[in-house]
Amino acid sequence: MATVRRKNASKKDFILLRASAMFREKGFSATSMRDLAEMVGIEAASLYNHIQSKSEILQEIIFRMANDCNVHLEELESSNLSSIKKIESLIRFHVQMMISKCDDYTVMINEWMHLSEPYLTNFNIQRHQYVVKMERIVADGFQQKEMKGISPYVAVLTILSSVRGLEFWHRSSQKITPKEIEDNMVNLLISGLKKN
Amino acid sequence: MATVRRKNASKKDFILLRASAMFREKGFSATSMRDLAEMVGIEAASLYNHIQSKSEILQEIIFRMANDCNVHLEELESSNLSSIKKIESLIRFHVQMMISKCDDYTVMINEWMHLSEPYLTNFNIQRHQYVVKMERIVADGFQQKEMKGISPYVAVLTILSSVRGLEFWHRSSQKITPKEIEDNMVNLLISGLKKN
DNA sequence: CCTACCGATCGGTAGG
DNA sequence: CCTACCGATCGGTAGG
């Protein structure tokens, strides 16, 4: 019983893995269940023994990833790091996510609009709350004279967008390591935010 | 004759305008010709009196936008501004494009992968050349001791990605003007790049 | 610019 | 997990 459960779970995970790569590459709408089935190595109809619908696949990929982000941010909020250190930690976390879970992260960022209701609304609320929390950290940093008086909204947007751009790097064959990417980005963004 | 030409051209432009908005909102693949026809106010079949195919619409939107970007960069290259001023001009140009031609710019950035061959390869080459040219400006700035020794690749990626993130702002109802957005972003990125 | 229609493909189901 | 198949919808065409 336990074995069967685990087997089913791992096959579903395998489907999600392949789906994530395909959604990233071609987009959710342009990926058919027959395409996906072929990548998984079964017939399209057989997919439905593991998942309920195409939508459910997207939901699972996105909300798992969103949850990882939320957990990290909550841990960070309850820490007693300085604002600038919190922002640095956020940059490093997102860069690492983009690099280590590139497909899932990219699908969340690029394909969320194809979620169906009520998941779409749910996701939008979560994302908005996430941005608000990040803005608060930047605003705190300004009040504590750690950061310059830049618009928290622009600052947060710039940070999150910068990481998004790494999707590209991951595709290309640049001679630069993940660690270098991370450090360079932290350097650029943090020194852009710091009061000098 | 000339009137007919102009009329046809403007109707085609109108179709491209609506298509751009819909491709941005729902994505290229999830937008059907029937959806588009409804937004234009005619039957789906009638679209084909103005355009050849769904693909052609995407091509026109993307390559017009790409051309605007290339023209600006070439003008900038032949100017005698300092490297840091060139980068600033690039940031301001891209922010302005994102704000004034939001649909077209977003479609170019988000939907290019749905171009068919040989347009896809053509676009990839153009984009790569664009990035290389920008990297050269950053590298020059470093050599002339204007900028810090950050990876030109990461710098260019960060700049272009940051602008991309503004798509979001444009959707939301933030109480911040385009000019403020532009200045804040220039401030953050330029001071992140400058040698201090 | 429309009506009528084409073959292809879509997400998904029935039944074994 | 498969074969066989469903109704819906897709991009696009013929003909007027």
C-alpha cells in the first residue's frame, strides 16, 4: 500500500517535472496533453490516471513554488537582520530559486495568468501580499537610514524583475557561475539601494 | 486609389493594435482569431482580407518594436556621450517604450518564442546583437573607470529585466508617475553601476 | 466583409 | 495503462 502510494506520487511528480519544462519552453497554452504524454512516455489518456486536468498541473507547479517563497519571506521577517541584510537575503534566495528550480520558478512568473478561478485570484492576492511585505522592508531600511529614499515599489519591482531576467542566462552558455551571478546582482542592486 | 490604400493600411493597423493588447493579456497561443475578430468588430474570416495569418500579426508587432530599439541604439552608439550617459539614455528609452507602447513592448518580450521560422532565428540574432552592443558600452565604462567592475552581462540583463518588470506597474494603480518611475529606476541602477 | 465550411487538433472520457 | 472516441474549437479557405 505504502509502496503503491509512493509509486503513484513519484509518477505524478515526474509528470509535473516534464510539464514544468514544457510550459516554460512553449508556454502553458501551446503545450498539449499529447505533447506532454510523449515526453512522459505514455499515451495522453493515461495522464489522467495521475492528474485531474491540465489546469491542475499548472496549479500544483505554481502554488508549490509560491509556497517556498512565502516560507522564506516569513522566516526572514521574524529574524532580526538589518533591512539591508534582509533585502540581500531575498535577492540571494530568488537568484538561487531561479537557478536551482528554474522551470518551476519561470512557469510561476510567466504562466500564472493561465490559472483558472479561484486559483487566479488566490495567486494574485498572495503575490500582492508578498510585494507589500518586501516594500515594507525597503521602507524600514529607509527610515533606519540604511537605504536611500527610493520608491519602495520601484525597488521591489527592480529586484524581482532582475532575477526574472536570469532565465535567459540559464538558457545561454555564458562562462559565469551561479555564484558569480548572485554576487554581481547583489553588488549592483544593494549598492544601488544603499545610502552613500 | 491612394485613399483605398490608406484605408486598408489603417484597418490593418487597427487589427494589430487590438491583437497586441490581446496577445499581451492572454498570450499569443491563447488568443484565437475569433477572439480577435470580435474585438475588431468583424467576423473571423474577414480578418484575412487584411492580414495573411495569425503568425504574420505577431511578426509585425515584434519586428516593428525591435526596429525602434535598434534605431535608438545605433543613434546612441554614434553619439559622443560618456558610457554612463549612454546607459542612462538606454534605461530611459526602454522605460519610455514600456510605458508609451506597453502592449507592443510586452508582446515582444513575452511572446517572441511563438514566432515561426525563419523569424524566430532572425529575432534571436537581433536580440543577441543588441545585448552584445549594450555589454560593450558597460565594458567601455569600466575601462574608462566610470563604472565598477561588474559583469557586463549581469548589468545588461539587470537593466533590461528591470524595465520588463514595469509591465506590472502599468497594470496596477500605483500613485506614481511615469517620470518618477523612470527617475527612480535610473537612480537605483546607475548608482549601482557607478564607481563610488 | 459575410456565410458556410474544411481538416486538424484540442482537453478529456468510456470501457476494458 | 491502452484503444477508441467525444464535442468543441482551432487557423484558415471558397465563393460570393
